[in-house]
Amino acid sequence: MHSTSYILQIAFASLAAFGLAACQSSQSSFQGSNFSNETRTLEKQLNAEAAALGAAQGATSLAASADPTGISSFVKAPVALAARNALARSADARMDAQLARDEQALYRRYGMNPDGTPSGKRPVGGQ
């Protein structure tokens, strides 16, 4: 019976940590007209994914701490590191692709070729 209440405590603590992480929001790192709303939306999505992974890792750490042998901590560590690294690689690739789209939109707006050289076209703003 004692283990059931301990598991419930872990579940409630994990839920509270996830809720707290989900409620926290900061100002975007991508302010200004050089970045699109899609970039800011992707940033929020990636932050939410990172918070969810952190909450999940926290919950598994709490559960692993209840193992008197300590073996589950050794099993959890490489899996958690692999998950974090996979999320980081995916986030980097998605953000790099989005920033490349923003850069091309900026070039078009100012009448430039995709490589950043002048195209001879007038800027979209009519300048």
C-alpha cells in the first residue's frame, strides 16, 4: 500500500512540474521583421517539446530513485541522453530550415538573388 501512495506522489509531482514548465513563456529570440511568425511559432513549439522532455525525464528520475538497487538509474541515463540529443538534432534541423526560408524571404523583399547578391529588381516595399 505504501508503494501505491509513493507512485501517486510521483505522478502528482510530475504533473505539477510539467504544468509549471508549460506555463512559463519568454519573449521570442526572433524579434523584428527579419523573422516570420512561422519562426516564432516554431520556437514556441520547440520550447514546449524541450519542456515536455524535461518533465518526462524528471518523472523517470523520480521513479528511478525509488529503485533500491540503483540499476534503473544506470539504464535511464544513456536513454535520456540519447533522447535529449535526438531532440536537439531535430530542433536544430527544423530551425535551420525555417531560418533559411526567412533569409530567402528577406532577400526577395529587398530585391536580391537567393545567394544575397543584388538582382537589379526593385525592393518589394517600393524603395
